[in-house]
Amino acid sequence: MLQTSFTGGLVEAGVDEAGRGCLAGPVYAAAVILSHDYKDNELNDSKQLSAKKRERLRKKIEEEAIAWAVESVSASIIDEINILNASIMAMHKAILKLNPAPEFILVDGNRFKPLGNIRHQCIIKGDAKFMSIAAASILAKTYRDEYMCRIGKDFPFYDWENNKGYPCRKHREAIYSIGPCDHHRMSFRLYEQLKLAL
């Protein structure tokens, strides 16, 4: 069972991102506030769950969370400010949409920038330790996957419906045979990095 609270009393928001290692598409982030007595034995790091279970949990989280929000930052902005800054920007945007506002932020990973006067704690593999972060990871991933499948219909040769923009072989081969599109992150030096991986 994942932990429900880090502070034991403050209004906590769990925060996580999805799509940081992708070659295309936005980075997404979600922020979730759960009650301190929230219980769900199935909540876990989104990467450990099947797509079907993620979708079912997404609906449950949206119905039962005290507050939740999902935001994204586009590939073009990622190219301007780099993926780390873009990920943190998406997290900030999601947190600022929460009502009530959190008193404490639990962040998955080891990098974050302070948001106003709200205290925060970075937690390595936090999505496998705290319910609110696990819930955020599920929302961020399902919303991003949904978006990549939607835009993938216009670019079927990249196979985004299956790879969601990650550097799978079919995606890499399409970049080399067809070239990148406006949704690709050009700052990731697609040709130089992918040539070694093909």
C-alpha cells in the first residue's frame, strides 16, 4: 500500500510528468490532491499498470480526488527552454489550477523549482511510494497518450498510436525516411542521436 501523506496534516498535491523522454509531442504534467484517508490498493506508478487499468483509475481519480489538474507544454517550447524546464513549467501550470491551492507539493523525481511560497519535496520514484504522485502519474500519462493517439491519425507513418512519440524502431525509421514534422522536438538532435540507435 502506498503512503497517503508526507506531512501528516497539510493539503498535499502530488505532481508528476509524462513524455519527458519522447522525441515528439508535448510534455504533460498532472497535480492531484487526495484526502489523507484515501485508499486504493490498485494505485501505482502508471508505468506498472496496463492501459486498461490506467483508464479505469483515471476515471476514479477524477471522480474522487479533492482536486486535480492536467497541463502540457508544447514541443516548440521544449525546444526553446529544454525538457527539464518545460517539465517543471507544466507542473507549475497544473499546480496553479488546483482549487484548493496546496500547502505542500510532493514531486516525483529529483528536480523542481519553487512555486511561490509553497514548500515542496522531491522524491525519487515517488510514484511508487505516495498515492497522490501515483494518481498524478496516471493522469499525466493517460492524457498524453490520448493526445498522441489523436494527432497520430494525421501522421500514421510515425506509429504514435503505439509508441506515443518514444524512440521505438518504427518511429526512428520514419524520421529517417520521411523526416520530422512540426510535433518533433528538434532540440533532441533527432538525426545525430537516432543514427546511432538504428
